Amino acid sequence: MTDDAHRFTGMYDECRQRVWAYVVSRAGRQVADEVVSETFAIAWRRLDDVPEPALPWLLGVARNVLRDNVRAELRREALAAELRAWTEGDVAEQVTERMGVLRALAALQEDDREILVLVAWHGLTPKEAAKVIGCSSAAYRVRLHRARKRLRQAMEAEPEGRVPERSRTHVRNLSEEWS
């Protein structure tokens, strides 16, 4: 075993329970294992930065991981609330079409929604959107193609009449525009 692996194993054995207890006291048991795993993954990647004693540093990392998780959850909830707000209350045919598309969009995973929204709603080119996502243009186009396919599948899963055929055709046409 290397010196780094030995040091990490000792730190893990010594601190894991206390880091886990800290996370449980702040966020409950449901997220504790995930946060502790992420905390020690960061510690491994930054092993040279971990001071002695390691516990205060590890607790700070766990606190930051929890904070990031809370922020991500708030973003997901805000997006879900916004999508729900868009899909409630209107009765006109255009709104019905929009609601069906939005319901299908809301059924997608967050990554797929982001890929579609960057091009469709924010007007970015695939090259610009790739920079936002942090991938190559080619990888973005592949992800966009897959996200459009999943959007079409989600729209087809909507009950008949909730997404008129005209909207389904429109999304198919957008597939070509967004490329």
C-alpha cells in the first residue's frame, strides 16, 4: 500500500463515523451516506491539502457538500414550480399544446431539459450551448439528439388529446431546427 493510500485509510477509519454523525445532525440519515462518500472522495483527490488533524477540514468539506446539495435541490424545486405554474389554469388550444409540451419536458431528466432549453429557449447555437455544458460541440449534438428523442417519447406518452398532433409535429420539426 502506498503512503497516500495508508494515510487516507487511517484518516477514513478515524473520521468516517464522526463525519457521518455531523451530516446526520444537519441533514438526516437519508443523505448522510452520499455526502460522506462525496466528502471522502474530495479528501482523496485533495489529499495533499488535508491538514492534521483532518477532522475539522473534513467537516468543512461535508458542510460545503451539504450546501451544494441544498442549492441543487432548491434549483430543482424552483424549476418544477415554474413548470407547474406554466401548465396550470389556461384553456385555449395554444395553451393546451404548450402544457402538453411542458409536461413532456418536465418528465425529462434535468440534464435533458437543460440541453433542450439552451438551444430552444435561450437561442444558443449548439457550439455555444456546448461551452455552457462543458463538452465538445460533437458531444453536445449527440446529447441534443438523444434529449430530443426522449422529449418525443415523453410527448407520445401523453394521453391522446393532451398533446395535439400539431404539437407533436412541431417538436419533430424543431428537432431539425435545433441541430
